[in-house]
Amino acid sequence: MAIEEYMLKEREEDLVFLYINNPCVVLGKHQNAYAETNAAYCEQNGISVHRRLSGGGTVYHDLGNINFCFIRTMEHQDKLIDFAKFLRPIQDYLKTWGIEAVFSGRNDLLVDGFKISGNAEHVYQKKKRVIHHGTLLYSSKLDSLGNAIRPNTLCTYTSKAVNSVRSKVQNIAHFIEDAPSAINFMQAMGDYFLLKMKGESMNMDDFEIKIEDYKSKYQTWDWNYGYSPNYTVAIELLNESFLNLKVNKGIIAEANLEKESGVFSIDALMGRPHKKEELEKKSEGLPIVDI
């Protein structure tokens, strides 16, 4: 994602960028990180959580998921946001494998009614450059996907954040007899685009130093969690009480414990970041199982 943002803002070329990530959850820019994920499951399974620069819903990356990114400088007459246009090359490539992928009204690609691709776009107005990026579920661990992006039922969030729409999903490899590995499928896609678009390949290692500032952004709690739109959350505790929080820009503005005997303010949490370790440290031994 750091490379994507660098290429969008600092370069001039039209680009196609393909990559595979270690397991992680990727949020839309305007989503609530906690409301979209099972934080405990992600932490226990080494699944990191990151926020991207584009809007839209939450997606899951792992070694069986292929990410594609188109970056273009648009002409004045071009429609800046055009999901169908950007996805046609992906659909054309899938056809070479005998797969008919249909563009849906939710900016997804479907095969036999199953979602195989989630997509988002962002316009860098300063240079009229557009980024379209998406996922291709190829041989992902769908159980892990479902668990990682299944919000915890003990927490009830209220905000104006964008909520994801859950869909039935399936891997592309399911539709291919003798399917190659995800790496080989991605490499074949790169060769296809080089030929069809008469492009040249680039060595991304050449940009390692230049992306450092962007890279650090995607590793910070302030961006990945703190950037969430303001929200309130009621956390159900083990003793049939509730910890109620009002959170602004990741910082707890109000906190109280709601019990059968009444509502009690927890002043020690005021001004603290909304993190599980902060709740456990500052909430006087409350039985907190999640955030």
C-alpha cells in the first residue's frame, strides 16, 4: 500500500502493479477498524490490520490472494471514477482461463454468484491521477477470511463509518481444473498485461528508499485504528455489565461502567487511546474479553 501511494503521488507513468501480501485485513479509509474486524482473532493469528487511502469496504489478504492496482493520469474528458472500465482487463484475463466474471453493482466481480474480487478507487486531485485497486481471491484460506472480518458480537458500535457488506465468496482456483499456484497465476497475469498494454516491467526494489515515509504511515496505530470516524461502543463484560465508551479520533472522550446498580464514570480512561491494554490497565480490573 505504501508503494501504491508513492506511485500515485510521486510518479507520472500509467502503471499496473501486482502483489501478494502476508495475512492482513485491509480497511477502507472511512471505516471503523474495530467494528470491521475480530481484533482478538487477528491478534492471536498474526493477522495485521491496515487502513488504505481509498474508501469502500474491508478485504482480506493472504498468500492465496492476488492484489492488482491500476494507476492512471486521467484526461479532462475521462470519468475519474469508473469501476467497470478499470475491471475490464481483469475480466478479459480471467476469460483466458475460461472464467466469466460479472461486474456487480457493489463494484465487485462475481463468478456463479460468488464474490471473487473486491475493489476501491481514489482520486489524487492534485495531479488528476486515479488509483483503482482490488483483490482476486485465488486460493485464500476462506475460513481465516471469515473469522478475521467477523466483528465481535460482544461489542456494539455506533458511528457514521462506512460498513462493509458481507458476501458469499469463493476462490478462483475452485473454477480451474489443475489450477496453478497463486504466484504462477499472478506472473501469467503480469505477462498478459505487458503484452496487451505494450508495457515495460519495473523493478520495485529501486523504490525501497523512496517509499519509507509512506511505509511508516501504514504501520502506525494512529492511521490504522485512530483514524476511524468518531464512534461509541458498548462492550459486554463477563459480569453482565457494560463498558460504554465515546471515542473521538481514537481517543476515549467518555467512559462509564453500566451495572444493574447504576452507571459509574471511569475517569482513568479519559484521554487514553482505545486499546485493549489501556482498558485493562485503567479500568480497575474489569473482566474485559475484547474491545
